[in-house]
Amino acid sequence: MHRRYREFLAILIAFIATVFVASAQPAAMDAALADLSGRVGRTVTLNQLDDWSWREEMFGDASLGCPQPGVMYAQVVTKGYVFTLSYGGTIYDYRSTAAGEIFLCTTTSAEPTAVPPPPTLEPRFPTGEFITPQNADAVHEIARVTLETSRPNLPMVWLPWLPSGDRIVVATDGAPDDPTMTSGGVLLYDAANLNAEPERIELNVPVTALATGVLEGRPYILAGIEAGDAVLFPVAPTEAPLEMQPGAGLDRVNAVALSQDMGYAAAAYGAADDPNVATTNVVQIWEASSGAPLRVLEHPAPVTAIAFSPDAQTIATGDAAGTVRFWDVSEGVELNSLRAHPSAVRALAFSPDGTQIVTGGMERFTRIWDVARATRLVEFDNATDDAVLAAAYSWDGRLLATAGGNPDAFTRDNSVRLWDLAARRVVGGMLGHDAAVTGVAFSPDGTQIASISDDGTLRIWGVTDDAAG
């Protein structure tokens, strides 16, 4: 009893000390955190800082020890505060008057936390087993290729695996050493041999979003392009691509989607700095067979992600404000909505049976929702500050792959995680990318996973026979 009492007392004292430190710091600390959040483009709390400190100091003049060129200061002893905040590899030195007027004095590079180098790729061989919750921890990298061009700084870069399973589709800006490939298009990589020369399909304009589908056994690619059009074409084209044009004033596609029955094609639009809701923050839906425009779904914020339900009756849309909306495809009527994340929805995918939907955003949480009730079923925590930029269900709906990183800040993870949906826990992780992972996809047969990253590589992972390595 006495031992338990002492343990309880120690915990209580630690808690009181933490509260005291938090409450004792000057109110200007909040202003410093708010300024830092604005500079890095995301909300930063004390717990998310790499390190921080503050001190009260008496300065020789009103410059608070940080004089600015051309500014005159009162030559009187002045009480002030110094706040040192370390975040993302940078040290921010803030100064504040006793009245709480704060300003940034200097920034310097911090010594980054030592990060172990990525493991050397060992020669391994896939066993051909399905990736399941039981063998997820045995998933290893089995192939990689450095892309001819990476696609950084895009709001969305999907990584589709063709339904036929033999090829993986990647967007390209064109090959700098090939004058015939300067405008952009798609590359088709052989999934069985990534090092083989990829097939090139030139579209004469940068591609900003991708989706794939299959009709009567024939695979198709839907590409969203920088000019605003959506272009649908068969993988082995025998006819001209079908160009689907949006309404006036729309350009740069954020995301595209094809319904599973190939009846509908959709593209999402909206620029974060454009407040014109009626003409820019929309989803355009076309009839996929003819390219005829069917309807426009208007949103109060830029649309960053879209997905059709497996039965093609519903389309889900995620926006820059963190809201997901469900729409009746045939009528264009909003059925329901939910607030999924505090900022932009970056990952959006229906479960294979269509009853659930997964969302990911710029914070570290992956959330799964009941579609019919628009209620949250489970939340997965990455346990890092990495954004969730991509998510994909396994073919049987038992596993969820999530991927991400932070494209705008120092990060230590850049991983792909595998979650057991029944047990609601992580069961495997794939670490090795050197920058944010922007796309992830299961192979149609469920034996492999592909990932693409801002480090310029495409990688394939699978269950391996360690004895073969």
C-alpha cells in the first residue's frame, strides 16, 4: 500500500510540475507559437517542438538585444523575454517586450537529430503469397527504380496499378534528355521488371492526377492535366484519346476518379488562393463513354480528393477545409457530410464493400468512417507528425496501407504502414523512402504493394522468402 502511495505521489508531483511550467511561461509564448505556425504552414504546439526554452532578461536598450538596421531605440534598460523554439531543423529566436509585443529576431540551422541511414536493399524474392495481417510484418522491399522525373510539390499524385496487374502508372514532366518528351505524359512501368524501359505515352502537357479502370478486359487511364482537361485513353491506344473539358475558368486538375463500371469520370478543381466558389471549387462529372458533361458539384473550398463508391452510386469529395461530402452521382444531390480533418483531406478511398471510407490529412491521423451514418469508426495514430498523403485497401478489405511524410518540413519517417482493420492496430511497416511518400497501391492480386515518393523512386514491396536472400 505504501509503495503504491509513493508511486501515486510521484506522478502527482510530476503532473503539478508540468502544469506549473506551462502556466509560468509568459503569455507571449503563445504569440511566438502562432507566428511560427504561420511560417511553417501548420499549427505547432509546444509538444511538437524539437526543443524550446525561454528566459527573462534586462536589455541595455529597447532593441531587446536585436537591433534592426536603420531603427533608433530608446537607450534605457528594458525588461524583455527571449524565446528559443527549435522546429524542423531550424532554431527560431523570438524576442518579446514585457507588454507581450513579440518579433522574430533570427533563425539558424539546428543540428538535426541523427537519423539512421535507410537499410541497404538486400536481394529478396517475392513468395507470391497474399499480403495478410498474419504476414504483414514480413513485407520487404523487393524492387526499386529511380524515376526519370519525380513529381514534387503537387497537391495530389496518385499511383495507380493497372487492373491487369502487369504495369504501374506514373506521371511525368517529360525526359530532359529526350526532345520528343518535353511536355509531360505518363510512364508505364513493368511491375515484374521495374528496370525495363517504361512505355511512354505523351500528352503534351504536365499530368497532375491519375486513375485507372478496366472495361471489357481492356485497361484504361484517366489523366488530369494542368490545363484543366481530363483525358481518357486505353493503355494500348487504337483510337484518339477522349478529351473531357471542364467549364470555363477551370484549370489544373487536383484529383481524378473513374467509377468501377467505367460509366463515369470525374475531376476535382480549386486553388487555395481563389475565393470564387461558383467557378473554381468544383467537381466535374462526365459520361466516360462519350465525354459528355453530366453535372458540376459546387464546394465552399478547393476540392483535394475524390473517390467513387464500388457500385458507382455515390461519389465522395474531400476539400481543403477538411470536410468530406457524399453525393448521389445520378442526381448530383449532396447526401451527407462529415468533418474529417482540421485541414485538407489528402487521402480518400472506399472500402471494397463500399460501407466504409478512409481519410487522411496533413496531421498524423488516419480515420475510417461509416458511410451510411457519416460517423467515425476508428482512428489510427502514426505516432509521428507525418501527414497521411495516401491510403489504399487490400483486395479483401482486411488490410489498409497508409503512407506519407511531410513535404514542407524535416521528418524522420516517410514510411508505409499496414493496419489490421479487424484488430485495429498496425501490423507492419515499410521504411526506406528518403522523402514524403505521395502514393501507395496494392497489386490487384494482393501479393505486392507499390509506393512512390518525392525522393524520386518507385518501389515494390512484398512477402519474401528470407532464405532466398
